[in-house]
Amino acid sequence: MKTFGGKVLFLDRADINTDEIIPAKYLTEITKEAMKPHLLEDLKLEGFDRRRDIAGKRVVVTRENFGCGSSREHAPWAFEVNDITAVIAPSFARIFRQNMYNCGMLALELPAATIEHLFKAYAGKETTMSIDVTGGAIRVETAGVSETIQFSLQGFDAALVQAGGWLEYADSNY
């Protein structure tokens, strides 16, 4: 199982699509590593500078319908190769969400009110999250302030994350 948690990147926009996550012109690359410098290259978001804002981040907090658009596993791969293994939002496009779990990564859905609270309390600050997958808890911390948020991860999604992804799950179960 991967480790989850670290510094947080807040992306305050709904409907961020897979073409903004990794532009289609890079889908012919034959390694994940080749996609690394192009993560969020086409994302238009006021105040966002990918060269400055992505480095060192391990968790993304964003708005609803994240990962909409074309169905491709390249979008989760682009996060994974940048060491971002968790995205937290009120909702995800179905295929993006499943591709995250297939890669052994987290696509955690929290209520919109909780996401709004995270933006108001922590966006723009040096924020870290520690994610306890088995305990279903996210520890959020910044400048002496901290809180714990509960989440639920069950069934096949939990099994995929614990195994490290679909291939590892299949290797150990079939």
C-alpha cells in the first residue's frame, strides 16, 4: 500500500477535466516519467502557477466533478509520477475515480460543506494532511491548528488501495 498524505495543493475550481490534468498531446509518451513535467499544464486557474505550486505537494483538495472529460488512466498516472497519491473532492467523474483506485491511489469524496470548510480554513496556508486509510481519518494541520476528518473507504476500492492497485490485487487474488 502506498503512503498517503503530505503537503496540500488546493485547486479551487469545479469540473477540472483530464485534458487540463494531462494534455492529450502527451498521451503518446511511453513512460509515466515523461508526463511528469506536464501535470496541470493547461489548467487555467487564477493565481495558480504549476511550476511553483505543484512541487512537494502530495494531496490535492478540489471541487466537484474532478477528472471529467476523456477517459484515460494517464490523468492518475500524471499525479502518481509527481508523488500525488490522493485527491479529495465532493465528487469525481466515474472513470477518473476508478482509475485512481486501479492505480492504488485515493479519490476520496467528502461532503461539499466539508470541502468548503477546508478551503476557508486552510487554502493559502502551508497545510499538511496525514491520511489513515485503515482508520478512515484525515488529520489536517497548519500553523498550530489541526483537526481530524472522518471518511469511509470500503469494499473493492479499499481492497485495491491496500493491495497497491489493480495489478497487485489481481496478482495476489487470482
